[in-house]
Amino acid sequence: MYYSTIIGTQKVRCEIVISRRGTYDIIKNNFKNVEVVNIKTTLIDYLYAIKPYYKSKYKYAVFASGFNQNNFNRFFSLLGLDVKLYRFTSYKECERCVLDAINDGANIGVGGTSTEIFAQKYGLKHIVVENTTDEIKDAIDRSLQLLKVKEEENKKQLELKIKLERYNFILDYTHIVDYQIL
């Protein structure tokens, strides 16, 4: 199945969407028939986002999904940072997470563009996490592999359809010939 999107003034057709952690979950959970490949985001990516503010006494709100809570807490406690994880899988939850973080006294939010929108709306300083080139290349490679598998599957389906039509034609013809002989 192809999905259309508009880039600039052009309508573009695509089979696979490449997205990051939070938006990936939102798409996966809300659009069951859309194929999505996740750009893997690590705790190190979040640490690099926080790095310019490391020496400050901020209370950080990390907006993400998919992290193990215990590993997350251990990682940031080793660094002596006051960081709390807020998880979401929908835009509605995303907004709730930002409001919860503000109510919990967070000074800086760290996450993606989805949480940035709500952070700006409610006046929370926000840092967008960047992915490495390798993480992006990996997601593209996985997308290309998935696309290749889908194309091979479509080719096999077409071959089976042609064979079935051929067999049906032969059966129909055989039936006609048998009828004419009798």
C-alpha cells in the first residue's frame, strides 16, 4: 500500500515511514496499516542533548518511549543529574507528559519535535534530541531491506495470481471440451 504525503508543493507517494521513538510509537499505535521503521535513539543521544546544560542545576524532563525505567534511572543517577522519564504513545499523552513535567517542577524538557510543540505552548524550555548519522543510516538500511522484502512478496503474489488465472482458464476450457465431447 502506498501512502501520500505533501512535501512543499509536491505530493509524494511512500511505502515506509522512517521516524523516531515517540512519533514511531504514535504512528504504530494509531495507524495500523502504515509501515514504520524506527530511528533508534539511545540514552547517549539524550545525554548529548543535555550536555550544554550539564553544570547547571536544572530539573530535566525526558520525553520518550521504549526506555527501560530502571536502566534510565541508573544511567542518569550515575551522572548526578535530576532527570525524570515521561512516556507517551499518543499526541494526547504527549501533551499530558509536558504538563506533568511542568507540574513536577521541570526546568528543561528533552525530547523530539512532538514534545517541543507542547513545551513551547506551555512555556517549558525544550531541547530536541538529535540522532547520529549512523543511527539514521541504519534506519534507512532497514527500510530498504523491508522494501526489498515487500517487493519480493508482491512479485510472488503476482506470480501466484497469474498461475491461478492460468489454472482457472485451463479448468474452464477442459470443462467446455468435456461438455462438447458428450
